[in-house]
Amino acid sequence: MKSANLQVSEWIVETLISQGINRFIISPGSRSTPLTVAAARNAKAITRTHFDERGAAYFALGCARATGRAAVLICTSGSAVANYFPAIIEAAMDNVPMVVLTADRPPELIGQGANQAIYQDQIFGRYPRAYENLDPPDQGSKYSDILTQLYRLLIPLTGNAPGPVHLNCQFREPFLRGNECQPAAPGTLPPSAEPVENILDLASLDMIKEQIPKAQRGLLVIGRGVPPHLNGTLLGFAQKWNVPVFADVQSGLRYDPSPHSINHFDLALLREQSNQVKPDLVLHFGGAFTSKRLLTYLNDDRIVYASIRSTPEIVDPNHQVDLSLVGDLTDILDKLEEVETISNPGWLTGWQAIEKIISHHLETQLCKMEQLSDPAIAYFLSTLVPTHQALLLGNSMPIRDMEMFASTQLKASGVYANRGTSGIDGLLATASGLAFGSGQPVTIFLGDLSLLHDLNSLALIQGIEQPVIVIVSNNRGGGIFDFLPIHQETDVFERFFSTPHDLNFEHAARMFGLPYAQPNTVSGFKANYAQALKSQESWIIEIKTDRKENRRLHQDLFQTIKDL
């Protein structure tokens, strides 16, 4: 006789699948047996297992980034639940949908010293968009009640601020047999969660429209989260307004050869001349951007600053936003196109001139290098990633180097990063989930500490069909700290910040059955990457660099750009 635990779990799984949520990432455990069995035995469920809950959660995050749909996490009770937390925070901060199903002990075992029983009620605090607690199923459990809870849970996934939702499921033993409940009524369909529409604030829109004709030095800033299909519309608006575009490293516009795209604005802002003249109006589309130099440059109360986005969270670290508009970006851009624009042509041509000089300088300097370095990796990788491959950038130096040094030749199908919290955790798992969700190969460029932090997720890479090419810059520690003021504190710097080590990843590659290469030159790197692409297998390509030499090369490049 099927237990109420299993029956209710089957209702949950089937309802999620009916809403188009059919990917289940499962970490083995006992208390979650009913949920695991329900997903495993459902022919419409696509399942993956991973022994590490933290990696599983980042895998689900990557999958959702690729598909735009939530993946489902299933785990047992206790510390397993807590290991989901970093990825849940990232999903919440970056509007990535996720369904979290955590198994729990029944109420009579909580706070009584029972094994593996912790306080799981609302354990993730304010980060889930919705939370429900499922009481232990029994003979009185009703299908309609379960649907009501799931309906409340799933509504935020289709709203204008998607993110993680959490259902905590309390189960009593026995898990699979006994305690049968009433079956669902034949033909009963679960409710559909209708998307919540953005209601455009016409007053705020009108105020922005009033400011555009007044501006002589307008600027479009494109943050993360702007859909790629709007790139052409944004460039068309920039052309009509005759203004420059500063696009974040995750935006396809960062790599666009359009004369309006100032692709090396971050390096241009090293120059004193570039900082002397500020925009008088900024239209910032989407979420936050990576460049700290841009944030500093725009921190000026004389600038009229408009934040235009499709999601409701505040994006205002400088506390300077004058006009805030939330709505459908396509609709907003259509309405902004109606505005007559006047601008100072010298404003755009000045930025175009420095962009041309910096691009030529980087190409000249980096193309004549055979020695591998982080700037060289970023530059040449941007010329090598093919159109069918997604690119995931690790935090700390890789994403910054790509923003500074990438060329406009990047053809990747998409550029991704975990910038909600900008952590170094879970990056390999995210890359695996991205490949699993998109059905495309993925190249990930990350640092050595990031790879060490998530090393067991090489098992995820090993277990998916689409290849993941791991390019790791191993400078034996945290290279980003060499660029921070703390590097001058020599008594504490090496041990407590740069975290030096003498590890390499050849044995890790062998352990997980992955091809491995360690090129020593730029031409060797190109050859190894081409070999990895041709093989259609997952690889680890390890590039050993020197932190002090890396810092010196950056400083030399920075100084020459300042002097241009």
C-alpha cells in the first residue's frame, strides 16, 4: 500500500511538471525518500543526482540561467539543507527562479535531540520569494490542499521578480508504505500560475522623456539582466540619440563593433582626461554592472540618473538615482523612441577616439606576447570561443580581466557570471548546470581558488553530455588581493589574504577522468583550446602564472593607457 508520504510527493512532482518545471536535481538522503522516489519514477521528470548539496544547488542555478525556468532541488534534512543557502542567496539577488524541496523531521522530533533534526522552518530567512511548510502527510491529506500550497509557492516564479521558493516537507516514517491517503479526483488539473504584469509608471516615464531633449552629454549604461534580443533596439536608440553605450561584461553589447559601443570604457576611465567631462544624463538599463571605475566616475550629484529595469529591486549603490522606472523594457524603449533628441556630437566622437586608440594599443601589445598572463588569456579567449559555446566567467580577476581586455571578436552564445553575490563558490557546478540546461557546450574561465573551492563538482562535469572546458589561471593564490591596498601590509598579506599554495590540477583531472593540458605559451594555449573544442569532451586547461608578474603587467598596461 502506497504511503501518504509518497502519494503527496507524487502530487508535488506532477504539479511542478505540469507547470513546465521538469528538471530535478537530487542529493541522496533518507528523509527525502518520498520526494526522490516520486521524481525518479515519473517518466516526464529529467533527473540528475549529486552527492554535494551545495554543488547541486549551483547546478540548478546554472540550469535556470540557461533556460529561464526553475529547476527543482531535493535534499534530506539537517545540514544538507543549509548547504543550499549560498546558491539560494545568489538566485535571490539575481532573480533566478529555483524550487527548493527540503525534507524535514516531523514536529515531535524537532528540538528533542533527535538525530539530524534542526530548525528548518524558514531557514533561508528573507531570501525565498515564497515559503510553505508541508505538514506530515497522513490519511487525511487532500489533493486540493496540496495544490493550494503549491499555487501560493509558484506564483512568484512567474512574476517580475523571480527567484527561489522553498517548500519544507515534514515526513514521518515509514516513507513509502502504509498510511495511504485519498487519491486525487480523476481529471483534476492543477491551477496555472498567471504571470504578474509590470504596470508602467507613466509619470516616471514622462519625466525621463522630458530630460532626454535637455541632455547634451547623454550616456546609455547597460547592466546585467537585459535580454539579448533588445541589443539591436538599444543600439538603435543610441544612434538616434547620438550617445555612447557603456555595456557590462555580461552584455553582448560589450563585444559589439558598433561605433556607439565603447567597449573599453573601464580602461578609458584610467585616463584623467576621460574623467574630466561627465555625462549630464545617464539612462541605466538593467541591473548592476561590474566596473568599479564606472561606479566612481558616475558618482556625481550633477548627473541626472535614471534607473530603468524590468525587476523591482533597487540598483543604486551611489544613492544618486533621480528617476526610477520598472516595466517591460521593450515597451519602455518603444516609448523613448518617440522623443526628439539633441546632443553634443563632440561628446560621442571623443569616446570613439579613445576607444579606437585603446583597442589598437591592446591588440598591438597583447598579440606580440607569447608569455601567458591573465590579460592575454582574456584577450585571446575572446577571439577563440565559438558561436555554439557559452562562456561563464569566474569572479575576482577573470571577469574583470575579460571586461578590460576582451576584444570585440567574441562570438559566444552568451556570457554568464554569478554576480548576485559575486562569490567564488559553486562556479564549476554553475557551469555544469548551464551546459545541462542549455544543451550547449560551456567554457568557464576561473581562478585557482575558485576551482579548489568547488573541486568535487568535477563529478558533475563528468556526468553530463555537453562538454565543459575549464580554463583555470593558477597563480597559487588569490590574485585579486595584489590589486588591493592590503598588499602593502607585508606582515599579514601572504598568509592571511593571498592564501598561497603549491597545488596543481593534473591529478584532479585524472581522478575525474578528464583530459588535461598545461600550455606554457599563447600558441600552446590556442592549440590546446582548439584540441578541446574538436574533441567535444570536457577538459581542464591549467595556465600557471605569477601573481607578482601579473600585477606588474597590469600596472604597465594601465600606465601606458593613462599616457595615451
